[in-house]
Amino acid sequence: MKSITAFWNWVSNNETILRNLQSEKPQIQKLYFFWLEKHLLYYSEGINCILIFPKNHRDHVELIISANGNREYFAQVLKLLEDVPSIPFWKFTAFIQPQESIDKMETHLEKPYVFKDIHLKASEYIYMTFEYDGIKKINMIVYLKNFTVYCNNKNLPQVIFITMNDIIGENFLYRNINFVEIAQIPEEDSGLIYLYDFQFFIDKMNLSK
């Protein structure tokens, strides 16, 4: 498909500046994020891409192609990755995979999520689930201590989605979660659970069925 070729050609032609985008001025970052998303949009409106920058500049930058948890677009993600070019210092991944160390989260040593103008750590999230009778999927509230800072930021739901995918994976999230609400951590937070324990909660829930 021409749109697939055009997307990978643009990535290949701009890979150097994309790989070093964190060092660029904010207006340059916004410009290249815009065109990266725009070229992907030409291929499919139902998928998204995420850039993960390493701590060490000599390590690989990762470009993740996501279906945003929508199974209707899984095939398009796989199709796009069939023609992925070989570019030094780059890693291309289909779907968001579990990748964060729970041990690091428990000690608050994991790397923060940097997504455009949002900086958050997964170890800062806590959650509460709703009763959802008759349906295997669950509803939940994810609480952030600095929700009031980001509450009007349109990118916040995507950051929460990315974090949850890192913990349990895109396929697993799609099968188990029905709805996610985001809110400020209440003053009385007893009984709430850290998000990095969510996998344990899901396993326990599945065993009780």
C-alpha cells in the first residue's frame, strides 16, 4: 500500500531528528510529533504510535504502533509492521507490551512516562474498581496525586492507557477493562490499590470465576 510505504519513508528520512527529539526546542518537538501522527493517519485513523526514548542515547529508540485496544484495527497494526525498514538505533514494536518492572515501581525507581507535555510515574497511580454485574470486564477509577495539573490536558487519557498497557499488555487490557475514569487522589485513600498491583487483582478475579 502506498500509505504504508509513505509512512516508513518519512520515518526513515527523518529518523535522526526523531531519535534526538528530546534535545530539540518544544516547537520542533510539536512539529515532528504532528507529522509523525499525520503520516500514520494517512494509513489508518484507528491506530496510534508512541515514541519511547532511552536513558542512554546509544540505546535504541522504540516506536510502538498501537491499536488503542480496539481489536478492529489489530490487523492494520500487523500489516504496517510487515514492511518495517531496518534502521540502526531503532526498535519497532506491534502493540504495547508489558515492560515495566514491578519491583522498580514498588520502590518508585521506574522511569517516568514522558508523553509530549506530561510527565508521570506509574508508581504514583492508585485505583478502585466498580461492581459491574453480569459482565466479565470491569470499570475502574485511576487516581493521580497531580490530576488537577493535567485534568484539562487532552493527552492524559492516552498516558493512562500507555501506562496500563505497559503493566498488563494491550491484548490483556482489551479483554478485561470496560471503562476507566481519571480523578484526583482523595484525602482519605485507605482501601485503594496501587496500579502496579493490578495484574495480581485480575489474576485473583479470574480464579474466582
